[in-house]
Amino acid sequence: MKSLFSTLMKNFEGYAIGKTLAYLSDPEIISFAGGLPSNDVFPLDIIQKAAERSLKEDPAHVLQYSPIPGEKKLVQAIIEYLKTDNIHIEPENIMITTSGQHGLDLIGRLFLDPKDTIVIDLPTFGGALAAFEMEDAQYVAKDIEKDGSDVKGMEAGIEECINDGRKPKFIYVVPDFQNPSGITMHLEKRLALLSLSKKYGIPLVEDSPYRELRYRGEHLPSIYSLDENQGNVIGLYTFSKILCPGIRVGFNIGPAEVIDKFSFIKGANILNTPKLNQDICTAFLREYDLGSHFKKAIKYYNEKLNFFLETIEENFPKDMDIVWTKPEGGLFLWITVPEDINTSDLFYKAVEKKVAFVPGEVFYPEGYKRYNAMRINFSYPTKDEIAEGVKRLSSVIKKYKAEKKD
Ligand SMILES: Cc1ncc(COP(=O)(O)O)c(C=O)c1O
């Protein structure tokens, strides 16, 4: 059968994190690997209430096919919600997706022919890389800096591509608490990136799953809001991290011509997003005390982050030559180890000692791989697990280094 697979799919191995997570079925493993929001902050009360109500009051519609672009009530609730973040759009500028990953898939399918080039940070979200790899993408890839994308490097890369006759199709960034690095893009860079997008007529894809989860520092405008809905930016959102990932609902916003095409593609791949799940999101936005909900989530995650940072400081002394990011929000931080430590190797040794992370390699496309970093999720493990897990991680790294010397 394999010989019949398409050439592209023969070599496609999916989102590499999946392979990592497959090792983690052992309940004794303390995992810093998943991208999981904590079950403790899911608003179960409104989810249950909304689901029961929808099934009771409107079963005929809930159990049927529903409109491809999404439920009007949810679209309207999101339009209102986005106003609180200074984004002002019309129904023609939004389509409901079946989660953020679906939003990424639509971007890849709409813009990319095989071997087309896109502009990304290094590292960047592995799920996005997987979605773009499905379309056989190539990259202008520049190391992310402490304050966000290397805009100058990106511009030089874009120039080079244009001179080569292959203008990049879009720029992909996660400006708020980037997955995997936890880095936040400063305002000047948001503006510079937007100018770059306008100067070259290359759309900017702004992926924003974590925006509401800011624990410190000043709230920064989204690039979408800076563009004032002028059509240079496509925004990708999901309810996964602010409500829960299980319901698989998100939305893409952007110019009407792009949204129209998304609807056609969605009709061909997923068709519709379950109405029941959309009704839950509508109730969450319309009826829930979002202020208190986010406050609770922020307090909860911030405590975990602070505790993780303290624990790592205690367990990774300076002579280990290890550095880590100190995110202002989101769910991840990024640990860089000396070059002689290969974290893809280290992963297996760590799993033997019952602790896990995601090897940094997953967040670099083929041809750009680096092996001396790891992504840490601090939001899911308990404080006791963090204390024990960081200790285990420190001793695994020390042992790895000692064995290398011998
Ligand atoms: C940057 C980024 N984009 C998209 C997604 C996908 O979100 P979803 O779980 O809604 O598919 C994630 C999930 O971790 C993410 O971190």
C-alpha cells in the first residue's frame, strides 16, 4: 500500500511532538512535555450548563450539520469580545475553525504551492511547522531575539528570496508568549513587522492562543489591532487555552477574500465545527464572568511559573552553563543547554529517570535543526511534581555531561 502514498506523505512524519508524548503513558513520569492548560482552571460549571441547555432546548439543530463558517451567535459574541482587545471586525472578517491547528491547516492550504517559501522565527511552534510541511514549505528562518522576531534578518531574507524570484507567501509569528520559547514581541518589533508586511505585500499570520494569559509586564496591542483591520494581518485564535482544548473550537480573522476561501476549504476538509461546542463557547463569552475566570487562571499559572523559576534557579547552578527564558505569560519556557548536550538523546535518559520535556529539535524545520534546547510546560504539573521533576532533570543533565567526559 505504501508505494501508493503521495510522494510528500511518504516522508511526512507528522507533528514530532506526538512521538515524544507517546513515551509518557507511564503515570510515574513527571511531564513538563505537554502543552496542556490545567484541568483545575476549566470552567466546568458553564460548560455543563451550556451543553445541557443546548441539548435540551435545541436538539434538532445541535445534532445536525451546521453552517460551514460557524454559528452566527458565536460569530457575533466573538466580534463583541474582540472589541475589548481593540479589534473591530465585521462578520465577513471571521470564520469559526475547529481549533487553532485547523486554523493553521487552512493557512497552509490557501497560500502554499509545493516549495513555496514562508518566513518564520527559530524556534517556532512545531504544530505550525507540521501544517506547513504538509504543503512542502520552505523557509526564511531567523533566530528569535529576546524582544521577538529578528525583523532585520527577516527583511534581508525576504530580499534574497525576491531576488531569486520566489517571494515568500506569508510571515508566521506568535507574538505573545511564543510557543515554545515563552518570548513576547516588543511593541517596536510588532510595528516593524507590520511595516515589513506592508512594504513587501506579504501577509502576516499572527497566531494568538495565549494573549489573555499575561502574568506580568504591560499588555501590548496585537499586530492585528495595529493594522486596524486593513487586510495585512490574518489572526489565528483558539478557545483551547482560555476555555479548554477538548471542545476544539477556534477562529480565524482577516480580509473577507481570505475568509471566503477559508470557508470553501473548510467545506472540503472538516465541513462544520460541532454546534454543541460552539454553543458552549458562546455561553462562555456571553454569560460567564470572564474577568474573574482570567484572573483565576492568571493567578494559578503565575504561581506555577514563579515556583518553576525559583526551583530551576536552585537546581541549575551557574557552572552548569544553562540559561532559560523568563516568560511574561503563556504556558512555556525554553531552556538552552551547552552545545555538547543533545536534548533529543537526553530525552530518553530523562524518561528513564521519570521526567520528560520536549526536545528543542521539534521546533526547528528540517535543514535548521538545533539540539541543545528543550521546551518546558510549567502549567500542568503540580508544585510537588515541579520540585521533584526539576531535581531529576538537573541530575540527568549532570550525569549526561559526566558520561560524555569519560
Ligand atoms: C502557537 C500555537 N498555535 C496553535 C496551537 C493549536 O491550538 P489548538 O489546540 O486549538 O489546536 C497551539 C497549541 O498548543 C499553539 O501553541
